[in-house]
Amino acid sequence: MHSAKRPKRVTSWHVIGAQLAVFRNAARLTQAELAQRLGAGEETIASIEQGRRPLKLDLAEILDELLETKMALQTAVRKVPERERFPAFAQDFVDHEQESVTLLSYQNQVVPGLLQTEEYARAVFGCLYPPITPGEAEERLSARLDRQRLFEREPWPPMMNFLLEEVILHRPIGGRHVLREQNRHLRRCGELPYLGLQIIPTSREKHAALDGPMVLLETPDHDQLAYMEGQRVSFLVDEPDEVSVLQQKYGMLRSQALTPEESMGLLDDLLGES
């Protein structure tokens, strides 16, 4: 029997968003009016109130002053548990990722988070622009390493396949030593029985996913999901027709990549260990 779908998870951001809506209504302001006073977009207020976007601490402080809420919002933001530091939809993806039966990832700029070494991940966060504070960087690093506990899941992690553009193996994020250790880590990951690692050569003349990176997931209920990230935007896709198109793209891209054996050979050549 097919199990019931997992209900949508209510996060701290949903609760804080609901609080903001109550405070705004008490002040007799529409979303548009509040947005105008803040110098923000109406969609920003709507997204926060719906729990789709986290309320940043600096904005919470301004809202507390504007709505005369005696630090209620900023206090709530400070109390958000570490595991919910992602936006609601991104946290949904992380939850699905940890439960997934299969996970298929394509990345074109950096090593995917699940395969990053600590030093490489730290260097990636150091590349962010505008820069984030050291405290924020440490929080994100901790969250990324927590996600990697997926590899310790019993009895087995999901069946995984990672497609990486060849340029990722050459881009010295964090310096040559960090890159070399990252490539060595990728080589070790490629030996795992439940993980396939394939490199897409820069010389390929055909490419099925020029639109950018994607992650495809299969849940324990056998629902198919996709997650995409771009410049300051990310979203989870659960519409079957859209996910199907992305699965077709991934399948073609997989055929355009080196085989796992050829990919390991390429890494061996880069590491001078062939």
C-alpha cells in the first residue's frame, strides 16, 4: 500500500511569519504599506509572512521599532534552532535529502556540498559576495557538515550519482593544496558502493544541461522532486511534468559524461597517482 504523503513541516519561520502578520494587522497596515515604509518589495513581506523566506535579524529589529512590538520579532529570530537556519523551502529540501532513496546531482561551478571537504567548504563560503560575517560562515559550515551525516545513515545511504564539470577539478578554490585534497576526497568517494561519480569533459560539444545545476531526489514514498539553485534564488519542484523534464535532461547528461571508471582515471591523472 502506498503510504500517505508527508505533511508540510511547520518551521520557526512559519511561526515568526504568522507573528509578523498579526503585528502588521494590529498596526492597521497592509503588506504593501508595510513594504513601502521599509523600502522593500511587497513580495518580500508576503514571503516572510508565509514562512517562505527567513526574517533577517536586522530587518526584525527595524520591524520591532516600526510596529512597536518591544523586541518580539528580533527575540524570536535569535531563538530559531540551528537546524532551521535555512529558508523553509530549502529546509524542506534538506529534510527530503536526508530521507532520500536516490539522489542525482549535477554541478557546474563547485563540488556539491555533500562531497566537500571542510576546508573546501570554508573556502566556498569565503567566496560569497557580498561577504558574510565569520559567525555566519561558521554556522553555514556547521550546517553543511551536518548534512554529510547522510553518509552514516543505516543500513545504507541513498543510491547517489554526481555529475561534475571538469573545470571544477581545476578551479583552485581555497588554493592549490585545498583543491588537491578535495580531488583526493572525490577519488575516495568514487569507490563507495552506493555512489557514482562522473566527470563531464570541457571538450564535449553537446551538453544537455546548459541551464545550470540541479538535484533530483526520490523520497521513501517514491515521489520525485527536484531542487535548483541560481543567483540569489533557489526552489523545490514537485510538479511531475517539470521533474520529468529534468530527469530526461539528467539522463542525457549522464550519457555525455565520462564513465565512472574513466572519471576515476582522470582524477588519478590529476593527482599523479595513475
